[in-house]
Amino acid sequence: MNFLSKNIRGEQLMKGVRIQEKCLFVLIVIVMAVWGCTKGEPEPPKYDPDKEPVRIGVILPSLGETSGPYQKQLDGIRVANMIMPALEDRKISITVRESGSSGKGLSDAFEELTGAGRVNGIILAVEQKDIVCKLKDPVIPVIQTTVPLDTIRKNNNHVLRICSSLNDQADIVAHFILDRLKVRKTVVIFDQEDDASVLLSSLFSLKMVDAGGVIADILSVKKADDVRGIVERLIKDDAQAVYMPYSQRSQSIIRCLKDRRKDMALITSNIFLEKRFIKGGEGDLGGLYVISEFHPDAVHGEFGSRYVGIYRDRKKELGDMASVSAIGADAYFCLVDIIGSVEAGKSIEEAMRVLRWEGTLSGITGLKPSGHVSKYMHIGRVAGSTLIYVESMLPDGLNPGADVRAQ
């Protein structure tokens, strides 16, 4: 073999090595792309930077602490924006305003965002009963992310509230206790200083009795000193279950009951920062049933899976998954869908009626004639610092029986 043939052979070998290197590089890129998808990471944004962006306004009372409920809800909205950064080929931008606790602050924030067509829609996280009356007939879609304390929708078809109504919540709790736990006799405890707790307790009692259950006692707590008396009273009661809607005082009562009445089923609902509730304070909450708006093990669909993946990958940065964050993400996804329908020529009312619910994280199934959403609520049972998924239920009349995911 002469020098020329050796050189040609050498070049062929080097070419083969380079081809192998290129193939290996392509393989690595593909594996990394697949790995990124399975880990929930968003795809690179696909939009035309020269086009006018779609603008979404977010109004929160106050961001406060980084682990507080409003910051957590904003985190959920921003994660949703990572997953869906564009509508068609237009970038979606988010503008945040704090309203404070006054009606004037809310009006000012709303007028600032809506003035001169500044935003295409608003996500509203304000806990005021008469919020809809303050919006001055918005001509853009508004999604409210707080639990509606009224059971009858006020006349404003541009505002969509995506949390379970207290009426539906009470219905699900009653049927969970009666149908799943097979318990008839229940004690109700409510916090006099918490409007939602008072109303939920009243609605639950009515639902329980209507469904054939028995309310053994109704106890109220107003100050810290009431806790000891309530616990002592329940130690002697023969009731098989206690329902106490979430309030600032509910945690201490539930912990005391867990220590003194281990045979009694304890149920709470209306919690939006589940892990904080479970981890806070001393004592074990093991066995407590928590009925809430979201559980990661009940999530289905592409966006939901990616959302859960991002939270699990970035736990150190984002903290624990919670209902309040998922509701924020759902509000974003729903609002983008509504804006898209409006820009395609539909009215806001029509856009809300044809809204695609399949991908929601919290289990929304549709819009009822009353204007409230119908949706699943998710039952978990505390084990250590974890909320183990049990099942998902719809309110009575919509519930086809035990959910197929029930354990």
C-alpha cells in the first residue's frame, strides 16, 4: 500500500469518525429534548416579536410574603405563561397590580389596566363579596380566582369565577362522609370570625340532613379559649366524624382532636395552601381528610402534566404545589382561550360558554346556568407531611358515583 492509498484510507476513517460524532451529537440532542419534555420544561416561545402582544392584567390585594397565597397564585400564573407563552403568533405579556384592601384601590387598579384598551383580559384575586358590582360592566373578560361567598350569581356575564362554590363544596363534603366513609352522625365546628366557615357550616348541615345524615352538634369558636372547651366536649360525644371548614383557628382544634379522639374521622375543606396547613404547628395530622380544589395526582392532559413537571423540577424555587397556584394557572389557561375566541368574533358570553375545560388542572367540567363552574373537588388523606390522593368527586346531581381514580 503506497502513501497515497494510506492517506485516502486515513481520510475515509476520519470522515467515518466525524459522521459518527455527528450522529452521536444528534442522538444527544434528541435525548435531551425528550428528557426536557418528560420533565415538564416548556418549549421555546413561538411568536412574532413584531406583532402587538396579548396583554393580561392580574389584580392582587397584596403580594406580601414570598410563600403567601397571592404570591403563590402569581407563581401559578407565571408557570402557565411559560407553558403557553403565545396566542397564535402573538406573545402573551402579564401586568400585575396590587389593589390593597380598599374598594378605591381595586377601582384604581382596574381602571388603570383597562384604560385605553390596555389589557385584553383580567385575572382578579380579590376577596370582596360585592366585587362584581365594583367592576362597572367590564368590556373585557374577567376571571375571579377567589371562592364566591354568594350562592346566586350577580348580573355580570363578563366575569367567570373558577373556584367551587361553597354550595358545591358543602355537597361534596356531605356525600363523602355519608357515601364513602359510611358515617351518619357528624359534629360541625365553625369559626365565628370567618365568613366562609360560617356559611360552609350552614350549607353543609342542610346538605347532610337532606341526604339522610344526622348533625349531632354545631359548635362555634370565637377566641383561643374556646378551643379547650370544644375539645373536652367532643371527647364525650359519640359522633363518628367532625367537619370543620378551614379557618385560622381550625388547625389547632383539629390537632387537639387528633390527639384525643383517634377513632373519630376528621374532615376539613376550603384550604388553598395544603402543605403549609399540614406542616404548620405541632402534632401529627395523620388521617385527616382534606377536600380541596387541586391534587397533582388527579391532573390529566398535556398542560396539566407539564405544569406538575415544572413544579416538581423547580421545587426549591417554586415551593410546594397548592390549590391556590393551580387556580392561578387555570385562570390563565381559561382566559387565553376566551381571548382567542373573542378575537375570532365571538362575544365574551359565547366565548365562556364554549370554553374548553378538558385541560384544567383543578377539574372544571363546565359552566352551570347560575354562572358558577361545575368541577371536581379532590380528597386527600394526610400521612406524615404528605397528602395522599384518595379520589375526586363531583357535586350531587353531577356525580356518576365513585371516581374511576378512587383508591
